[in-house]
Amino acid sequence: MAEVVDLDRFRRKLAADKGFRTWLKRFQDQFGPDTRLADLAPETLLYLATPGEENLYVFFDLVMGAMGLGGALRFRLDDLETPTKLRIMDAAFALMDRVRFEVMRRLGWVEEVPGGDLPLIALVQQAWQQGSGFAREVPRLSPSHPDYEAYRKRGPLDQGTMVRRLIPRAVARFRELVEGQGQSV
């Protein structure tokens, strides 16, 4: 009897295997086709949320692997066409934002991360396909956040800007919690 193969699942597994290849070496987490932002260990999330060139190349590896473009070494060696490099960068920055929004969610600063229920590989594919539309999605500030009243009084574009301006404080606070192991995050 023939075995039925779920092609979408198979493609996601293939994309995850390629996308997470370097992540498996770098981080203590296990990654697969169903790994979501919420599944990442606090230490992994902190590394990914921290600004820096090396951290950005970790995202390049994920995007390039998942999209079948090889690894970040090709990016460093300038072995790609400029439009492809720009698309990789756009997707990587958008994913970095989602990681930082997950930090804010764990702190209780935002209600939920757009697409937070989706696997990381699906987020990579959406970021690749949707471009700036994906990057524009910003979570709502939590009503329990001290700046909520000021947030509530702003228009949607200003609300998004306000949430993004909280990112450095959120990453710093998350670092304190993770490195101090003061509480579970």
C-alpha cells in the first residue's frame, strides 16, 4: 500500500533542516519545522534580540537556509545579486523585530506577537513573500504597561512607533532577568 506524504509538512521539514543548520550548532535549543518564537529558550531569545553584526548573520543563515540560498557565508563573500541580498536583509530585520516583540510579550509589555502562533520557518517564508507588509505588523501594547494611556491616545502609526521605541528598554530588562535568573521568562 502506498504511503501518503504531506508535501507541505515535508517542505517545512526540509526548510527547517536547512534554515536551522547553524542554529543547532550555536544554541542549546532543539529546532524543527514546528518551532515557534515562544518555544525558544530565554538565552537563545536574548542572543537573537541583542543588536550586533554577528547576531544579524544568524538571521541571515536562517533566512538563506530556509529559502534554499545556502548560508550566510555566501552573503559575506558577496556571492549574491544585490536584489537578493536586500530581500535577505529585509526578511532578517523583520524577523529580528518579531524576536524582540517576543521578548516584550514575555515581559508582559505587549499583548501578543503577530504570527506568534506560527512556526519560525513559516514566519521566514512570510517575511520573504510579504516584504514590507510583514515588517509593518506591530503588536499592541498591553493595558498593564505603564505607558498604555499615552499609547491609547495615539493613532495607529504612532502606536507602532511607540512600541518600537520600547525595544531597547525591553531587551535590557530581559537581559537583567535572564542573566540574573531572577525569574522565569
